[in-house]
Amino acid sequence: RYPLVTGVQTCALPIWPDGIADDFSWYRALIKQCIQASWKKPPIPAGEKIYTEVEVKISSSGAVTFIRISRPSGDSAMDASVEQAVRSTPLLPKPLPAGLGNPDYTVIIQFKLE
């Protein structure tokens, strides 16, 4: 578990890979949008493409309670920037929707640099 960071604003607005649509796809999109809005992209050499995946657990209140790099990129700056983006988004603007997760919800988010 990760402690909540006080004084940090929320974003403005089971494990699923990106791109799967169902009744809760809007919530997964909200999670991804909020976290990626906090991402400070590290520089990469011209012509390289790297990506990483992070596993994020959300409590029923919308708080981020767990972070794990589930697929490292092989670039420590990239992986650290992704983890920092999640840590910078400790609370989503909406709690878990009824019927999604019990008592929490886990999602995997991909971050790509090209």
C-alpha cells in the first residue's frame, strides 16, 4: 500500500489491457487520462521506441493503493517517470462505479515513447 499524498489535486474530470470496451471502459479511460496527464516524459534517443506497463490498484473511494511496474521498459528513467506519474495521482475524481471491483479495482496502463 502507498500512503496518500496530501495537498495534491485530483485529475480534472479486475485487470484489463488498453482497448477493451465494456460498461466500465469510461472509468478505465478516466484512470489512464488522469495518470498520463501527470507524466513527465523522459528524453529518449532519436528513432527509439520504448514502452512500459504499470499495474495500478484503485480503492472504492478512487484512491491509488498499489503501484507495480508490470512490464519494465529496460530504461530506468522511463520506468521511474511512469511510477512518478502514478504517485502524482493519488486520488481519482470519481469513486469506483457500482459493480466494478470489490473492494478495489486493478488496471494495467501502457506508457509509450516514440
